[in-house]
Amino acid sequence: MRAVIQRVGHASVRVEGETVGAVEQGLLILLGIGHGDTADTAAHLASRIATLRIFPDAAGKMNLSLRDAGGEALVISQFTLYADTHKGHRPSFLNAAPPGESIPLYEAFVQALTELGIHAATGQFGAHMEVSLLNDGPVTIVLSHDEPPWPADAG
């Protein structure tokens, strides 16, 4: 599972001209799901994101988590995070899990955020989406479960 998270002042997503999800201060989370990801992976990544201290405290230092800041999350499915561009000029997406595997894990990730007290809005899985955001900072961080292991106490 891979996530690109952006701290935002606000973000929204439209499908066929209609806004289907929107948040104010918080995070835009682009979420990619790969082969071998599980509900445990989704829960762990959600916890990691909810507790990542990337919001400013009263002194302006990045010292508050999404939960501490009372922020919201807009979660957008993004299979292209698994693009393989090693051959030719057209990316391959074979490393992305198919919809039958991805949809339940996407939903599990959103549910895990909700259970952590985060208001989570979503896009529409598999649809052509238009995402708008006001990047705050900018602060953009990439998290992936296939990188070196997270510390045992990390959420």
C-alpha cells in the first residue's frame, strides 16, 4: 500500500461535474493498493497517517497530528501509484491490485481513519475524478509499506 499525503487548507473531488467529497483543513490522501496488501496493512497505514505530526503547533513547528489538529481527510483511490516505468514510454500497472482486491482494502482504510476519529470523505473508486486542493505549506509526504519496516511503536 502506498500513500501520497498532502497537507491542505481544503480539498474536493468532482465526478461528472458533481462534488462527491470535500474537506477543509486536513489531508488529501492519494491511496494506491498493491498485491499482498491486507486489512492489517490498511489499518496500520491509517494509524500512521492519523498520528503523523505534520501540522503546526502554536509556535509554528510541525508538532501536531491530524487528530491533534482536528483535521479531516479526503481519500482518493490512485492505482497509478503502482506505475512501473522501467520499460518503454507507457507505464504498466500490473503491480496495482485489481478492483476486486482494492475496493475492500480502500474501504477498510477509510473505515480505520473513521474509527480513529478522523472525518474521512472519499472520491468514487474507479471513476474519472477531478481533484482540487489548496496545498498548505506545501507539505507532501510519501508513505509505503514496502519500504523499510516502521518502528514497532509507530501507531
